[in-house]
Amino acid sequence: MKKAMRLFLTGNMQSLFYKQSIKDVADGYNVRGFLRIKSDGKVEIFLEGESGNVDTVVDICKAGPKYAQVRSFEQKEEKLQDFKDFRIINF
């Protein structure tokens, strides 16, 4: 069964390393969507794919890679949007 989740995180995650590591994880679990840094500094991540894979990627996003510091974490279930891949969106 497929599902979609939207995450909002704050903390020390602005580096390219965090963004690229989450993209690599999402690609590895065949999860699609996007990651972007919002103007208020929050990291927004949209994930969709097989339920178990999305849950795994959500857990990895919460923990972050080495040296990332996630201070707050919000998640909410979303409707599927049929993304074709996972992208890092830069403004």
C-alpha cells in the first residue's frame, strides 16, 4: 500500500550533506518527493511510496545523518501526488 507524508524539521540541517544524504536514502528506498529549505529556515520534506519504505525514510529524516541536529519534527499524512523521483528544490 502506498502512502505520502509531509515533514517539517528545524535544527542544524542546512548543509548540502544533509540534503544529499536524504536524497540518497529516498532513492535507495524508491521513495519519491522533494526536500526544500523554506524561507523561515524549516526543512520541508514530502515523501511518497510504499508504506514501509516511507516509514523507514521518515525515521532516517528524524535522526538525520552524522553531525545533523534535528531539534523539532512535525509530520502529517498527505494525498499521493505521483512524483516521478526525489528532488532537492533550491530557491
